[in-house]
Amino acid sequence: MTQTGTGAAAQPNSFRTIKTEILRRIRDRVWQPGELIPGEEDLAREFGCARVTVNRALRELADIGIVERKRRVGTRIAEHPLREARLEIPVVRTEVEARGAQYRFSVLSRDEVEVPETLRARLELPPGAPVLHVRCLHFADNRPWQFEDRWINLAAVPDIAGQSFETVSPNEWLVRNAPFSEMENDLSAAGATTEEAEMLGVSRGDPVFVIERATWLLDQPITLVRMVHPSSYRMISRV
Amino acid sequence: MTQTGTGAAAQPNSFRTIKTEILRRIRDRVWQPGELIPGEEDLAREFGCARVTVNRALRELADIGIVERKRRVGTRIAEHPLREARLEIPVVRTEVEARGAQYRFSVLSRDEVEVPETLRARLELPPGAPVLHVRCLHFADNRPWQFEDRWINLAAVPDIAGQSFETVSPNEWLVRNAPFSEMENDLSAAGATTEEAEMLGVSRGDPVFVIERATWLLDQPITLVRMVHPSSYRMISRV
């Protein structure tokens, strides 16, 4: 903090300045894990700012798990800090473009079928339910980036049946048009299957990064997808 | 919704009921992506509940990206719904125990050294800075679960130098005692190195799931760790 709370500050401290000062006190062990820190009014007086500014700083620190706030008790330095990262669910095109590469995709196959028995339980669909099976290959600068094998519940997303996928991929179409409230997202490493190896231009058994995702809107399944990346892929998250 | 908003409901609708009803209308295309929905007061009247109840339902739907709220404009059905999953950063012990397995760990090596030149830039440390290098193996039901290769900035976390790691692993100790405000978390698939293969009981080049994580408190690096799992591992997140 450039100005300590002497009240003589030319400019009142911003919530960012307050946030940084609180983090400094934690880093420098002025405030220990588990310790109850002064109330908002006391901090506002010390920092020479409005109480609402202190409140915003504490709220943001609570959001990332650095402090814990309890009504009628006050604010404590968290004993078990940050335990969550946000993992973005991007449109594949955006992800490729964000890396400065040129994106294109190609639809390898597209079939409207009755849900195969082997997938029925996983998709929680009735026997014979109509699904769209699409296989796509996504490229970054003409190199295979992701092989996508996707099943879509046509009862939930009937409009997708009329899409040509010439300019917009099934992934992007779904992100734009099919809201979901539930998601299961499983990440793993595997050896490439024969098909995956061929698609990605690697050898069978080579390590690949696998994302399996299923989404629902309430109790209605939307889509189940397996997305396979070569081992050069990094899934990056920042807090 | 079991009761529609006729005003004749025996019990006022809860925010969960309202939330489900809004999701139903989105699922059934009563409300389209991008559409501005009625205001809180109108919805409260229709649902026969307090405005604060509608507000809470909408707030929770905004948190998961289903609706977008703008002051003085109102609430819209999101055109680009949910784009984020929360990825928990668990204590390894907790993660193993949550799968119903028995956890134990073993410290393979522990050295206080000057930061190696190859790591210095990545860790953003001055030349010769003291670091603790720890290598651990974590087990689930006596099978190798994770091989951990970790560097800790002793200037940031001096207390860790006195820890024996007999009962509490470095991972767990850090989660409990070293808060951080910044994190980089990279996930990838790779072929096991000779050392990783030996530790995990797999063959060299076999697919492994790799988590590389670096944390900071403000500008001060805390730890850099590479955690390697055999290919049976799944990183699971739910929304």
C-alpha cells in the first residue's frame, strides 16, 4: 500500500490497494492462519477509506478462499486456503485461436441413429432414443489438435438435426444453443486407440489427453463427448 | 414446479422450486437464448413468492452462467451458457480417501539446496535462493497413486524446514499453512520417464497424467510441483 491509513492520504485507497495490503500482511505473517482480523469499520479507519471499499476487498479475498467471513463473528484468515481453480470450458475454436494458431475443423461422420445399448445407461436415455453421432477433427495450423467423438440427444436438442456444420462446429453450436445445468467432466491420460492414433497422426498406444464430458439440463441429457488431444496439449488454468 | 403461481399455493415457492421452473422453461424453449425475461416483481407475482426468493434463484442461475443480469436492463437467458467448471485442488490424502481407499505416503528424498539454474526462471527466484526439494510417493490401498516432485521457496515458507513429514505430507502441510493468491495449473498427458515409470510401477513411455502447479502469494513464489499419476487416474469435476 503506497499510503498507510494515516488519514493524510491524498487519494482514498482503492479496494485493490486494500486487497494487496491484506495479502502482504498474510505473506509477512502479521496475520496468521486462523486469526480473526479487525472489523470492517476498524480497517476502514486504518486504511483511510470507506467501509464499502474494505467490504469489497474482503469479499474478493473470500471468493478465492484467502479469508473466511462469518456473520456476527467477523473475518478470519483461512486455515485451508484456496482449494479451487476455475477450468474454462472453451469453444475449441477459441482455444486454438487464443494460442495464436489458425483453426479449422472437419466433420468425419454424422449419423442419426437409435442410441446404442452400450451408451444408453451412461446417457440415461430410453431404449431406441434418437441420437446424433458426430465425429470431428479439429486442427491448429493444419496439425490435428483434437479428435472429437460426440453423441447428442435429439429429443433435447432437436434443432441440431438441421445444422450443416459447414462453418460452425457441433461443439460451438452446442455451446451457443444448448444450455446445461449439470456437467460431469473427467480428465485422464490414455494410450491412443488405433482410430485415435490415425486421426491425430501419432502411434497406437502413444499418450493422449482425454476429456470426457456429459451435460444435462435438469434431468435431460444433452450430450456426451470424448475429446482426445495429442500429448503436446496443455490444459492451462490460472487463478 | 408443483404449484403454479396462482396465488392459491398452500406454501410459498422456495428459491429451488423457482430455479427448477426457470430451467424447465429454458429446456422447453419457452424462453429462448438471448431473451429478456420478466422482471423480479412480475416473476414473484406469477410464482406467488417474495421478490427476494426470485432474486436468489436468479443469482444462483447467474453464478452458473445460465442467465445474465444487468442493472437497469434486467435478466436475459444467456446465449453462451456455462463456460467454467470448478476444479478442486485437493489434499492428496483427501482425494484418495474420497475414493474409499486407504492412504499412505512416503518421503523419498528431501534436500535443502540452492535453486538450480534450470528452475530459477520458472520459479522467479534470485540466484542461489534456498529451496527445499522433496520427492514423495503417495499410495492408495498400497498401490502407487501419485509421484510428487516438489520445490519450495524457503524464503516464503521458512517454517517448512522444521517439518519432519512423518505424519503430514508436504502437500498437506502447504495446503494448511501456505496461502497463495496466484496459481498456474497445467494438465497434460505424457509418456512416463524412467524414474516415473519405476516409481509408479509402469513401463517407461506408458501414458501418465501430469499436473504441474506453481503458486505465488502476490509476487512471492511459494512452490512448484510436478505430480504424476498412472493412467488409471481420473480427474473428476462436477457442476
